[in-house]
Amino acid sequence: MNLQQRIVQHFTAHVEASQETLLRLGDLIETAAVQLAHCLLNDGKILVCGNGGSAAQAQHLASELLNRYERERPGLPAIALTTDSSTLTSIANDYRYDEVFAKPIRALGQESDTLVVYTTSGNSASILNAVSAAHDRNMAIIALTGRDGGALAPLLRETDIEIRVPADITARIQEIHLLITHCFCDLIDQQLFGE
């Protein structure tokens, strides 16, 4: 297979994953966006976390909310728990990496807040502990996952929202997570600020 064929293969797989996600999860993406807007309208904040590429996704969502997405509007309260290197490294050093998100959630999380987690596998201990900490704080949870949902899926409560991308390849899952993130931003702005 030459390089052009590989490029076509990547684009084709992306389009197929996007279409499959829309068909299966469009309603759930809307439900999650309504939950996020409800959180913000009720003086809550959005806490976001993930590891590796999913940390980048978490930071992307927080930056689009805090600054702006596609329109001028007031900043919205969102915190990427992945960005404070002093806190992350002190928790990882003094306790263990598994607690890097859970400890800030226990300190900052309120019942009116929503935790958004990004994980392609659903098996990261730091994400599992974050969800447990959010449950302890009675926070709403939105989990963007892939594959079979991993160990996270059975931890989620009936009131939590899991958006499980129907793909097994990490790159495809992350690409769709980004598209869903942009849907969230647009739908939040639409609900809070109208046309």
C-alpha cells in the first residue's frame, strides 16, 4: 500500500466512525450537552480530565469554555485537572498517580458540578478514581469512552452519561471525541446564548 492509499484509508475510517457515532449516539450527545448547560445555568462548573491524548482533549474542552468557541460571549467555568503540573506531580510523588484527579475533585467538586472524563480504554486507574471521587461528591458525570467501555463502564451509575464511540482504534476514538467536544461547545453556546 502506498502513502496516498494509507491517507485515503485514514480519511475513510474517520468518516465511517463519524457516521456510525452519529447514528448510534446523536441523542446521547444532545443529552450530555443539555446536562452541561444545566450545570452552568445552575452555577456549577465543569471539571475535565484524561491521560495522554485524552488530557489534550480535556484541556481543549476547558479552553473552549473558558475563552470562547465560535462567538463572543462571557467565559464559562471549566477546569482542566490535567494542567497544574505542580499539583499533578506532588500528588503522584506523595501518594500515587492514581490519585492525581481524585484529590482535586474531592477538594474542588460540588454537587452542582459536572465531571467530564475522556478515556479511550476506560481502564486508567486515575480516571476510575476520579469517577469514584465525583460520585462521593454527588457530581454528574459524562464519560467519553471507546471500545467496550473498559472497567469504567460498570462503575457508572444510571444517572451518569457514557458516550462510547463505536471504534476500537485509539486514533479514531480520539478524533470522534474531538468532534463530540465541538458539538458540546456549540450546543452549550446555543442553549445559553441563543442564535
